[in-house]
Amino acid sequence: MEFLRVDHGSCTGCGMCSLACPLHLIIQEEPGATPLARKGKEDACIACGHCMSVCPAEALEVGELSADRFAPVRRELRISPEQAGQFLRTRRSVRSYVDRNVPREDLLAVLDLARWAPSGHHSQPVRWTLLATRGAVLTAAGHTADWMRGMVEAGDPRAEALHLDGVVRAFANGKDLICRGAPALAVALAPQPGGHAPTPREDAVIAVTYAELAAHGLGLGSCWAGYVTFAAQHHEPLRAFLEVPDGYAVYGGIMLGRPSFRYSAIPPRKELEVAVKG
């Protein structure tokens, strides 16, 4: 298959595909000319789709990408700056959930939107383990409590810093401070450093952030599952339960569920600190 396929009847020679390509694999030899592939560099394409997304005439295809896989941008769905600001400012870390399972399709919709999170070199290395019932979440919390107990008994200084003794006691008494009673938990996995992804930890953290915002937009509450994430990096029984493949690590996760209450005000934050140059 030819790397760059251009419909010469539709191409306007605007050159935007060449400008948009992050690796400069598409060139325009002169203004108004039909774009060309940079010879010998085809294998460097990361299939990001920028060139096809920006083309106003839908006049080209690149590599394995085909136009029928691209969805049109619906301009009528654009949100105002005020709407975007309120959406971001009203995201809360939810730690109190309605005691019922969330429909699986709603949970999968959250993770599906996270597929559009950016990743280093467009490697898209993140995969997920989804615990879709309260029972499964409790099992993960139990494994996490076991790891915490071992940390406390060993006198590990991290146990005191993370208040693990109190969390373990509460869990033993039926109060889940690990997963906060959430009916679902999504854990982000990516290759360990040195694998095929250049920035696996960052990619996973960004994907979890996207999932958190997607949950907010879909009416679900979420909170970062820090205890589970930390335990899954060290405790083999939890890794096995989460089905973490060899060569992969857990870099983040979020609890998910219907919030048991809604917030009616936006709290303040620290003032912006920024150094502006130029």
C-alpha cells in the first residue's frame, strides 16, 4: 500500500497536512503544490492522524489509516469558555457513593473516552483492569489491606507517613477507607520503564485524568485510588488479582460510582503562581 494517498481532484494544495505532521513526513515543495511523502521516512509515521484530521477537503489517507475511521467534528457541540471553566472547576474527588453497582456500559463509556488521552510518541500503551462490582472492589481493598498490614508490622517508615495503621484498623472494623465504598474501580496499566513506550507512567497518569474528567461529564463520581495503586506496585497477590501482565506496572487508578450527594458551590484554590517570560 502506498504510504500517502492523495485525491488530486479534491486536494486544494493548502499545505495544512504538511504543517500538521509532527514528524515532517509530508512535504509541500512549493505553495499550492500537491503534498508528497518524504522518501524513506514512511516507517517513522506514528499514525496520529493529524494530517487527515486537518485536511478541509478530506483529500488524503496515510499509512494504514482510512477516512472511514475518522469521525467528523460537530461544531454545534463546542462548549463556551465559561462552560469549560465551570466543568473543570466543578470536578470533585468523590468519596461517598450510592450503594449500588453502575451499569457496565457506563463504566466502559468512561474508559472509552480515555482512549483519546495523549501519549508519548502516540504509543497509546495504556490498558485497563475494570472491577465492575462492589464485591470485586472489596477484594482489591482486602489485598491492599494485607499489604498495608505487612508494612506496619515491618516498621516501614512509609506506613507512618501514609497512616496505614489507622486504615488497616478501620478496614478490619468494616470501614473501607481504601476504596471508600466505591462500587467500581478502574486501574491503568502500562509497560514498565524500558519497554516499547517512551513515557509509560506519564501516559497512564494522563489517561486516568481523562477518565476522571469523562466520569464527571457522564454524571459519575470518581477519586484517585492511591492506596490500591501503591500496593499494586509491590504486592504480588494484588497484581495477580488485577491481572497485571508480566512487564507491566500499575501507574494509577480511580474509584467510580454514583455520588451520594451533589456539590452546590466551587471552593477556592491557591492563587496562580507563574513565571512569564517574553
